[in-house]
Amino acid sequence: MKNKIIIVVLFSFLVSCNPKKEQDKALELNKSVKVTLTAIVQKNDSFQLFYKEEDNATKLYDENNSVWIDVVASDKPQEIQFLLPENVLPNYLRLDFGVTEIHKNIKINGLNISYLDKKVNINSNTFFDTYFIPNQCIQVEDKATGLIKLQKDEAGTYDPIFISGENLKFELQKMYK
């Protein structure tokens, strides 16, 4: 009888500890900044998000401070989520759209950045110019709908990127408080 009681108590203890670990893991993830790009991407590719914690817009982005995500093609809007390392609070972001020259058009519906219980929501109307500036490899076809065309620059280089500026830095710093 004692063995049955010990087994039941031990089993109850193990079962009750497991949800606690899941809750702790969820809380730990919430300490990370999450960047979610909502877009229509019609070709499989990999996107990269760079981040800078420094308060210096002119400092170059470092490959070590970036996150990659594989994107699966879809004709419908999808959420492309980048989870930054824990305790990283960036001031500046750079979105790199693809590593291969296979895209013709991408439609950006918006971008959300969340940290703890706070969010910065950016729709397609404010994404361009207000928060992100494209390089020469991105031609903005229609700001209202978020349609962009990826292309080579004048030198023949293919490296389509958007770089954030002071407006996003201001919003991010408000979110961290």
C-alpha cells in the first residue's frame, strides 16, 4: 500500500511540475523582442533581420547581430517572425529580403514589433519612408498597397534591404520603458 501511495504522490509531483516548466519557458520567450513581418512572398527564400542596440545610426550592421528565417512561398499573406535573442533591445533594424534573385514582387502588409506586453504596429502606409527606407535594389511600386519590386542596383548587385531610422528608434525606446 505504501508503494502505491509513493507512486501516486511521485506521479502527481511530476505532472504538476511539467506545466510550470512550460509557463516558465513562455515567460522566458516573452523577454525577447519579436519582429513579425506580414507579407505575400511567392517564392521560397531566406530573409534576414539585423539589429543594432547602439544609439548610432551610422555604425555598420554586424552579421553576428542578425536572425535568419526561411520563408515558404504563398499567394496569401503570411507572418514571418524573427525572435531576437533574450535581453537584446535594438534601436535600429535592417530587413534583408532574400538571398537569391528569384523574386519579382513582394507585398508588405505591415510589421509588428512586440516586447513584453507592448507593441509597435506599422501598416503598409507608414512602413515606407516613415519607418523604413529601401536601398537601390528595392523599387516601391505602390506605398498604399505595400507592393515592392526587387531588382539589381546600377552596379549589378542584388542585395534588397530596408533600413530603419530615427522614427522607429523613438518608437522602440518608448516600448522598452
